[in-house]
Amino acid sequence: MEAEGKEETMKTYRFYGWETADITEAHGLTPRDIYDLLSGIWCAETCAPRMRQNWTEENRTLGQCSITAFLLQDLFGGKVYGVPLGDGNFHCFNVADGCVFDLTSEQFGDTVLDYTLVYEQSRENHFAKAEKQARYALLRQRLLARLPS
């Protein structure tokens, strides 16, 4: 018998919005659950080629933002937005059912991005490059293989 008054402790995460990302996808998984699955899938092969030389096991989310955000859009719906980074690139994140979450934000360390100045991102623009389509397909295939039946 469990001790009375014992509180269940929630695992903490380092990605933006983890505390309120309580929506669920078809299998009943939350963005936190998907993050746990992706943590074993993100790799140099799924990292953006321009960042690949800096990818490490300790910084698994580096260069994974757009393919991850569009994959999460497939699972949770909603929209993908981008925070301008100042170098002409955008960092992608998700907004679904009022939840704002960014599974790959920890790649920026202690820097907190400004999630108020954002621009909607289109799948067509991001997937115009065949290499990005291939990275997305690989990440998707590996994630789907780990989802409950």
C-alpha cells in the first residue's frame, strides 16, 4: 500500500513549454512523452547538414527543429511557427490546442527565445529541399516504430 500523502513527482524537462504541454495525440501521448521517444532517435543523420559538425550526444536537439516541429504537427495538429534568429533562419516550434511547446529549444542552452515575435512556417517552404524531406522521413519512420500499436 502506497504511503498516504506521498506526492507523485513530475519529471522535469529542459524544453520550452514542457510544464503545460498536456495535450495528447492518438495514442494518448503528450509532447513530453514524444520528447522522451525522440531523445533516443535524434542523431547526426537527422541534424541539419549546416550544423552537423557541431551535433553531439549532449546536444541532441541541435539542428532538429523544423523536422521535429512538422512531425509534432502531424501528431498534435496546430501550427508550426518560427522565431527569427537574426541570421535569416527561423527556429521552429509548435502551437496546438492553446499549448506552446518547443521540443528542440534546449539546443540554445540558457538562452530563452522570444516566442512572441513569430511567423507561421509552411511545410512547402521547409520541405522544398530533398535533404530535409529525407531527414523528416527518417525521423518520422523511427518515431512511428516506437509508438504503441
